[in-house]
Amino acid sequence: MRKMRKSSIAGAVVALTLATATPAFAGNPPGTASAGSADFAKAGQAYKVAPLAVCDVNPDAAGTVTGASPAVSRTGLAIGDTSSTCTTEVVDPAQFLTKTTSVAKGAAFDLSALASLPGLKKGPRLKIGEWSITCTADEKGTSAGWELKAMSGWTGLPKEIKPGYVHDVVAKDGTVLAKAKFTDTVFPEPNDGSISMTLLKITFEPSSGYTGTVTVGTVACSPTP
């Protein structure tokens, strides 16, 4: 199977605050970021990675809250160092206007679990060299942006990834081993201008012999007061 390499893929989603929206009752937190997590199993053996590099903005004071996690390794999965920053900035003291930015970053993501399957059931080794995801908020609304770099193993991935795109991870014989959902974005109902996004969520299919999920990069933020 020919591996696919992309130098960089990026995108953004915007959520505007409705005129009647009340930020105090936002469906998402003021600002949060995490580098991801994992919870999967095979033949009764569980592999878990607790949420990595978590941070939350302090909406009541200007400054930056940071999170960091060292590289982790489980059978079939390796993730390099990850970090996060959650920043509150005062943009207009006279009007008490603030802006928040929540960012998660990581490197050296390597899911080799499917590549260890035998024969024609063998799947690709999924790698991401670098990635980042950002959620930015002000009094007008929110936006989420993301970037993926140095990807390999993602055969058939389109040049433009639309929000919520689902990529089938297939074996040599064409069997779907997992579903990879990119940029899963959630807007609360009713819309209050807040937003949450998961950069990548890989869900194993029964045909792989694995159960569970692997998540890369999550952020959420709400319009500021």
C-alpha cells in the first residue's frame, strides 16, 4: 500500500454570537484545550492514555495557563511531547472587553496497532509529524482553527478536509478497520456563539479486533463578556 504524505493541511470554523445570546449561559466552557487521549483494547488487554496537556483559561484575570505532557507509549500507539496554552487578554479595559485563546499542540503521533495485523488484514501505520488546534473567543463570537503536518499512511485523504469528514482506514483486502473523523465541530442548541472541536477521533471497527477510540486535540471556547 502506497503511503500518503502531505506537507500541511489546515482549516478554520467560525461561530458568531446571536444578538440574543447570553455568554454567561454558554454551552461550552470559557476556554479549554487538551492534546488528546486514548482508550482502546484488544483480546481483553486495555490501553489507556489519560487526557494530555490540559489547560483552562482564567476568564477573570489576564494571563496564560499552560499544560504539558511528556511523550507516551502504549502497545500500538506512541505520542510525542504535547503542550497547551490558555490565554486571557484584555483588549479594551474601558469597556471590560477580553479575548481568550486556547491552543493544543503535539508531535510524533504514531498509531501502529493496525499495521501489526496479519496477512491481508494488515492496515496502514498512521503518522502525524506535527499538529495544532486553536479556539479563539471575543465578545462577537468564537473560531476554531487547526493544522496537520507531515502525515503518512493516510491513503486517499482529500487535499481539503471539510468539517466532520470521515476517513475509512482500510486493510490490504479493503476491509474497513477504523473510522477517522476529522475536525468534529459542535455548536450548542440554541446557538450561543460557543464552539468545541476535536481535531481527530479514530474509532476502531470490529473487523480490526480492537475496540475503543484514540483522540488527537480537543478545544472549546465561549464568547467573552
